[in-house]
Amino acid sequence: MGVVPPGHASRVTVTGGVVRVGARFTDAENTIRAPGFVRVDAGASVAISPAWRLQLTVDNLSDTRYITGG
């Protein structure tokens, strides 16, 4: 884990999010149902210049298996 030098904290941004999708049908006839899921995401970025920002985002931190479509 890195340490942010004094005076540079405003250059660093940490983000996070939770996505919840309920159970839903995956076909036009509404006969196939996909279960709901919860996904946790996180990210961090640092300004490397006034015009550029370096960003890392990780989706699905818990490695949850889910169906995205039918």
C-alpha cells in the first residue's frame, strides 16, 4: 500500500460502488428467469498532470458469477 506525500492528497481519488440487479426474464416469452445478483466495484485514480489522470478500475471484486443476458 502506497503513502500519499503531504500536499498531494487532492491528486488521488478513490471510488467504489455496488450494483444490484434483481431477478429478470431473459427471453421474449418470459419463460427463462435469470437470478438477481450484487456486484461490488472499486477504483482509484491519480492526477499525473493538470491535463492527464491515470485510473484503475476493478469490477466484480467478490468474483460473483452472474448472467448478463439471455
